[in-house]
Amino acid sequence: MITGKILKDAFISGAVSIANKKGEVDRLNVYPVPDGDTGTNMSMTMGNALRELNVMEDTATAAQVSEVAASALLRGARGNSGVILSLLFRGFAKGFKGKNEVSCEDFCKALELGVEGAYKAVMSPTEGTILTVARLASEKAKRTVGSSEDVAEFWGGVCEEAKSALDNTPNLLPVLKKAGVVDAGGMGLYVIWTAMLEVFKGNAPVKPLDAPKTETVSVADPTIVGDFDEEITHTYCTEFIVRKAADCKDTALLRAFLETIGDCVVAVDDDDIIKVHVHTEHPGQAIEEGLLFGSLINLKIDNMRYQHENKAKEAAAAKKQSFTPAAPEKPFGFVAVASGAGIEELFRNLGADCIVRGGQTMNPSTDDILQAVMAVPAETVFVLPNNKNIIMAAEQAVKLADRKVCVLQSRTIPQGITAMMNFDPDADFDTNRLNMTKSLDNVATGLVTFAARDSDFEGHEIKQGEILALSGGKLAFTEKDVSKAAYKLTKKLMNGSSSYITLIYGADVSEEKAREVYNRVKEKFDNAEVMLINGGQPVYYYIISVE
């Protein structure tokens, strides 16, 4: 059972954790508009509850703690994400009502009530957002609630499901996939919940950072929000609180009106107030309508186009100041373009000095590649684009660098890997360039991905969601099952001289499924050396290399 004291510490831990990581969450914020403030809004929302919780007695019950937190969150909610967050915490207040201590069953009920309230408050819920992360976590809670009486174990499962749902948000929202990020609101919720988990495990609440945390980011990271050009439909983010009049009309009527003048509408109430959030071209109309329901307090109107312009300026300034050109300290260095923690680590282990995050659907600019080149402490820098759509941008960097740059024509991740494996630190530039370029032809690349839309490709009629198997960049066949596609494509790539197979599985493939494919391939081709790598890459379920 979780006491009021433990619950209070858990909520405090969540509030401090999102404050510590608000910048990280802000950088993900491209939906619903690329204004880069989701982390800040969620932090300020939780901060309102933090002030109330810090002055509560440790003897308070779970019901009292959750009610104080929910009330403070609703009144201090900022932004669409903040209001939804307050509704999820309102679920704790409802689920824990009258409880001194709370159990797994109580948390399950609280999640269900919170998700139900959040979905009801949003007229047109969008999947691939914080709502999806919360809903899927709640569904996991309902499936597993009877399996353990340990709240820490139970909540750990909830957090695992939230992480899985978060990782899948780019597959549900094309705008996220285009930007190469997960949903910012979903990430903020995951940060808060995992901080709560640590307290449930018996650990102390998260402590505030003494100073701004220095984070290692890729060259392209600071530009995600500033450079993202998704159109902002409405200019003004309008928020206010209505103190309900004695004869206050149904809140649903206010929500319906706001839907006619804008989007991203959330209007939620308790016994005393209505919290309103809307993106609109007519904030005055929203305010006038709100006055029909009572008196207004805490009005806030932000120009989102102006916010985005400022983020773009900040991004441009960050690019100019984000690095100091490195003085050459060695003859040769490498820059590799890659995406996915496992693939990035693989290139680092092979000797890459700098990684530019990018690939299919996420092409870095010439300036991104140039900055990486200039950060390598070498007289000559080899650049591995690892994607045909990035080669041209990389070649433009050759003319702008203050050192010798050679762009190798690697069109796939496996080609980039084999090129680096054929580098000889004792050989001269011409020998290395020749040997690495020749090695590109010795590796066959297979890719397993999915069709984003219905299309006709190379004479094949393809349906959205169908699994695509590509060999050498061309469509080899389509499948319904990812694992079958990976195995069949490996067979197709093999020939009599093949002796090395590398299976790199992506972010949307579980280790268990990948291991099944690995075992099947290893059994079929027992004369070949087979390697399985967790690449963590987006877009591609598998990247297959055969040499």
C-alpha cells in the first residue's frame, strides 16, 4: 500500500524531474505547433502543485494529497499538455477519494478515470500524443492489476507500456516522423511517471539540478523546433480560467463554441472553475464567450507564430555558436550520418569522430555536416552519408571546410560500416579512398520497412501499412509479417560467396522477435557468420547486410 507521505513524495519527485528535463522535452515540441514550450508548460503546471505539496503535513492521507495536487494542477495548467496533465491527475483524486492508503487496484481505477476525463475534455482527440501514451498505459494496468500486490512492480509495468507507446508515436503522427522525434507531451508524462516510480521503489525523490544540465546532442538536435516548418493554423494560444457564475451553463456549450473559432480546444471544469485552452485567430471572441459563464482570471494570450520565429532565430544562433572548429591533431578522421542509438554506437566503436543524426525522412543539411567536419580534429575527414539523399548535401560541405574532406559514396548503413572496417590507419589518403570505395560494392543491403500510404511502386500495387522488403534500394517483395520479410530478404541477398550476415533491428522490433529471426537465419546459413545488433533505428524494422 502507498501512504499519503509516499504519494506526496512521488508527486514532488515527478514535478522536480519534469523541471529538470523541461529543455529536453521542449526540443521535441513540433506538435500541435512547433513553438517549443511543452516541457516548460508541463513543468510550470506541475510546479503549481509542487508549491502546495511542499507545505502539506506528512500525515496527510492519499486522498488529501491527490485532491490538493489535482486542484493546484488545474488552476495552474499551462498549454494543451498542461491541461491534459491536470486531468490525468484529477483521475488520481477521483480514484483515491476517501482513501488513507492506496493499492494497485486504486491506481488502476485512477488511471482509467484520468484517461476517460482527458478524452472527454478534448473534442477531437489525436492519437500519437500524450493521450495515447496515457490510454495504452491504463489499458496495460487493467490487464495486469491482479498479477501483483506490489505497487512498485505494478507501476513499473505501467511505465514500460508508456515508454513503448511513446516510442510508437511517430508511427501514428506523420508530423513526428517527419521531424524524427517522439511526442513531447507523451515524453513529459513518461518523465513524471518514472520519477514517481523511483519513490515507489523506496528511493528518495528526485532533487533539483544545482545548475543547468549540459546535454550532449547531435549537430542537428538544436534545430528540430526552430527549423521545423509545419504550418501554424491559428496565431494565438489563448488561456483563461472562468470562475463559474451561480447560474453557469454547461461547460460543453463553451467547448463547442471554441471549436468553431479554433483548434486544440480543451475546456474542463470542477465545482468552481472552468479551465480553457484554445488556438484561435480571435482570442477576443473566446474571452467574450467565456464571460457568459462567469468572471475571468489568469488570462494569457501568446502569439505562436512569434514564438516559432524566435525559436528559429535561436536555432540559427545555436548553430553558429554550438562548436569551435577543432585543430587538426591526426591525419584522418570520420563523420558518419546515422540514426538509432545502437547504430551510432557501432560507428563510434569503428572510429567515427562525430555522428550527425539523420537518414531516411530526416536528411541533415550541408551546414549540419559542415559543423561535424569542422569538429573533427583531423587534417583529412572522410564523410559517410550512408543514404543516397544525403550525398549531395555532404559534397557541398567539401567546398566550405577549412580542411581536406572526402565524401565516400556510401548509400546505406552497411556500406558505411564496411568502408570504415576497410580503413587502414597506416596507409595514405589515396590508398584508403580506393580501398574503402571498392569495399562498398562487396556488401549487399536489404531493408525492411512499411508503406506509409497506398501507392503503385515499380509495378507493384502497395497498400498502406504493408511490409516492404527492399534489396539494393529496389522493391523485392511485399509481406504481411515483419519477421517473415526479414528472413526471406536475407535468403534473397545470399549467394555462393556470402560469408557474413548482419541483422540490425530497429526501434519497433522487440529483442525477442529479432532473436527469432537471428536463430532462423543462423540455422539456415550455418556456414556464414551471423551477427545480431540492436540498432534502435527509426523507419526500418531491419537493416540487413550480407558480405
